[in-house]
Amino acid sequence: MKSKLYDKIATIYFYAVAVFLILFLVSLISYILYQGRTKLNIDFLTSPPKFMEAGGGIGPQLFNSLELLIITLIISVPIGLGAGIYMAEYAKPGLLTELIRLSVETLSSMPSIVVGLFGLLVFVTMTGWGYSLIAGALALTVLNLPVMTRVSEDSIRSVPNSLREASYALGSTKWQTIVKVVVPAAMPGIITGIILTAGRIFGEAAALLYTAGMSSPALNFSNLNPSSPTSPLNIFRPAETLAVYIWKVNSEGLAPDARQIADGAAAVLLLMVLIFNILARWLGSTLYKRMTGEK
Amino acid sequence: MKKIEVRELDLFYGEVQALKKINLDVEANSVLALIGPSGCGKSTFIRTLNRMNDLIEGVKINGTVLLDGQDLYKEVDVIELRKKVGMVFQKPNPFPMTVYDNVAYGPRIHGIKDKKKLNEIVEKSLKAAALWDEVKDRLHKSALSLSGGQQQRLCIARTLAVEPEVILMDEPTSALDPISTMKIEELIEELKNKYTIIIVTHNMQQAGRVSDYTAFFLNGELIESGPTDQVFYNPKDKRTEDYITGRFG
């Protein structure tokens, strides 16, 4: 009889945890959206910020966040996926592999402000680029590589060995097996890795303060000359992101409506992450379905 | 005609010797059944014939294996070898792709891009594996939606699509129901006209039904081999007789 009682208690406990978590998340999200509701309009999303007077927007910051996301993913997905493939398919158990794994794990627990200062030293100063999008993207790459590597490695490892054997037995090379069988089969996990990475890119502030910078030139979207400082295509310009702007407005904003701006920007940030996640999952599952023929 | 000749073959997993001085010939266009209790080395042996053991860390091989007179481990490129010597595994292992892409996988990696040619190969292979009628309307559905028996025949079709000369089957029906097993056995009967087939089986009746020759393995040694009727009804070795009559194993 006792085991049945324990079973009941466990069931109730897990349900309670789930309900608590969902309530907590829902209330948090609705609070943020409610607080920012007055600013959720096109004008706020597109106009540049104002420093001393009310009514400034977040246009450049919003755009910078998206641009930084794309650039960072372009840099970190190939490296992280490559490292994951190496660790799962090529690395032989031994000292070197253990050393790499230890380094990756250490890197993943590094405080992001340290990554930011490292970025300031290496990507901003040593390269001579100054505060720039590319420096921010590289700093975020350092921050995200461990997660991307780890998640790719795990999802590639979880592909059953019988699929690799089937591929080899048909006369495939290792490369063909990885590209045509293993990575496609690991796709759902890899997509999860990209989503986790992207969430951090949107949300990160500390690593960007000293790399992408705390200012953004007013962008001129008709200027497509990549060397001009006001061109959105220039990756060597300073590029304050939404998360950095929220931090700045909150701590040193001079505009009378600084609080509302921060609330509005937070709501926008949350919605962006949400939209990105939904899009990435949809894209991932569509891709996966197309490859597997599952309907 | 001898398709495969194995001479003095030893195989070690690290320190453990899994195969001991194996000598065995395989006739072309025949079915050879490998029988013996679990862990006797029959699966290990079959995997030396397409060098799948290369993938395992710490495997060492002595002796020679000749395919059409050429030494597999010295004179033959492993990719070419696996094109000639296909393999069907114990558990059906279709790729998580469409039925069509599963069968076209082999031809594609070997450089065939022409759509018409691929269509022909897919249809021909699925027909040869007696699966065409069941899947012709769902070629672009996932292979994982097929039943276990259909999946295994798909794996056979996938193997046939690269036009091998030898097909290795490692207990191909052990995960299947009786009806699917029967279909695969009938298929083996068909296929031996064109291919040389080596099948590992736990099932004595299966060995009796499908094979022309039988080889009995025990503790890494080849105890006895010969025409199936002879091995089954007139075994030379006491251990073979004991195993076949069900006294152990």
C-alpha cells in the first residue's frame, strides 16, 4: 500500500511544480508586457532615441540586435557545429579530448563581463576596430561557443550508431556519412542549440558594453556603402543593442520617460526572443520534415 | 566458382581473440548460413568480409580474405569493397528519410545524379526486394512509417541499389514477426540467382530452409562446414551434432 501512496505523492508533487512554473512564467511575461504596453507602437520601434526629452524610440537598437544576431550566428554556428562534430565523431578518448572538454566547460562558466573585458582588449583594442558590431559578435561567439559545441556534440552523439553503420556499409566515406546522415538526424538538437545561443545574443548586455559599445550612430537605411559610419551594412560601426540600451536607460537615462522606455524596450526584447524561437522551431521542423518525409 | 576464400584468419579485440584460424570458401551464387551459439564469432566473421570491423577501435586481423582472388585487406579499396559487398543488419536501420531517398542514398553517394536513372534504380531495387507494390504510392513518405518487416526489406532494397555482388545478412529476421520472416526467406531464395549471400542466423530451421551451405562456429573456431544437408543430417563433428540436435546453444 505504501508504494501506492508514494506514487500519489510524487504525482502531486510533479504536477504542483509544473503548475507553479507555468504560473510564474506567465505572470512574469504578462507583467513585462503590461508594463511596456504604452510603448508597443510602430513609432517607438522605428524612431531613434532622444537623450533629454521624452518620446524617443529604439529603432537603431532594435535593428542592431537583429544584425548582431545574424552576424554572431554566421560566425558561431559553423565553429560550434564543427567543434561538436569533431568531439563526437573524430576525437579519440585521451588527454587532448579531455583537455578540450575541460576548456569548453570552463569557458561556459566564465562571467560574461570577463568575456566583455577580454573582447575590449582583443577585439576592440588590439585589432584597432574600436567599439564595433564585429567586436561584439566575436565576444558573443566566445560566450556562446561552449553551449553550441556541447549541444551539437550531444545531439550528434545521440544519433544511433546503426545509421552510421548502414551508411558505411553502402560505401560512404566518413564525410558523406556525417553530412548526409548524422547531421540531418541530429538537426532537431542542433536547432535547439541555435535557439539557446540566439536567446543569449538578444539578452546579453555585459559582454557587449565594452565591445559593441554603448552608442549607435543614427542609421540611414538608404546608405548601402559598407564603409560609411551611418550605413547599416557597416560592421565596424558601434552598435548598441536593445539589452545594452535597457541597462543604460535604466541606470543613467536622462529622458523624463526613461522608465517607460526601459519597460517598452524590455517588452519588445521579450517579444523578439519569442518570435525568433517560434520561427526557428518552425523552420527547423519544416526542414526536418522535408528531409525525413514525415508529414 | 569460389567468390570468397578465407585463409588462416585470426581476429583480436585488443587482447581477446575472437576468431581463430578460420579457413572457409564461399561459392558464388549460393547461400551460406553461419550458425552457432551467441558470442561464437559468427557476426564478427561476417563483418570481416566488408571490413566493418575497421570501425572498431583496437581490432587486429591476421590472415587473408580473398574476394575474386584479391586480398581485401591489401589490394582492395574499402569503399569499392563495400560497394561490392553489401550488408543487411540485425535490426532494420532505415535512414530517417523518405523511402525513395533511402534507396537512392547509395547510388547518390557514388555519383549518380540523373533523376531518370535514380528513379529506375529505386523502382528496380524495390521490386527486387519485393516491396514495390506496398510502397509505390508512398515513396516520398518517411521510411520510419513502414512496418518492421517492410523496413528490413527496404534495407535490402537499399543494399541492392548499389549493385553488390555479395550480400551479408546479420540475423536479418531476428527482430521480425513470422510472416515478415517468411517474406524475407522467400526473397533470399530469389536473390541467390544473382548474388552470393552469407547469412548469420540463430534459427536452425531458417538455416535449413534457405541455405545451400552451412558453417558451424563455436568459441571463435570454425568447427565444420559443408553442404547444408550434410552438416545437418550427417555431421562429422560431435559438437556440430550436439548443437544441431539442440543439446546446447
